[in-house]
Amino acid sequence: MEREDIIRIVEGLKLIEEGVEKIQSVMRAKKIKSLKDVAAELIPVFQQDDNSLSDSVIRHLSH
């Protein structure tokens, strides 16, 4: 592995850590105990969505 590869891996790990912290923050605030419970709350929201939420999520993730 080259130095740049290691730096990219470390940057990716930092992004994962930040993502986990965001998820845990929401879970604590909403008193959600597991990722299974997160999915149980998200699935109905997306099923009832008129695609505007789905489109917003897709746009946000593509940036």
C-alpha cells in the first residue's frame, strides 16, 4: 500500500465515524435502541412518501 492509499483509508474511516456519530445522536434523541428499530421507523415513512423525500435523500447522497 502506498502513502496515498493509507491517507484515503483514514479519510474514509473518519467519514464512517462521523456518520456513526450522527446516527447515534438521532437514535439517542429519539430513544431508538437498535438499527432494526431505525429501519422499522424508516420503512413506513418511505412507503408513504410521494417520492419527494426519496428524491431529497438521493440528491443529498449524490453530493
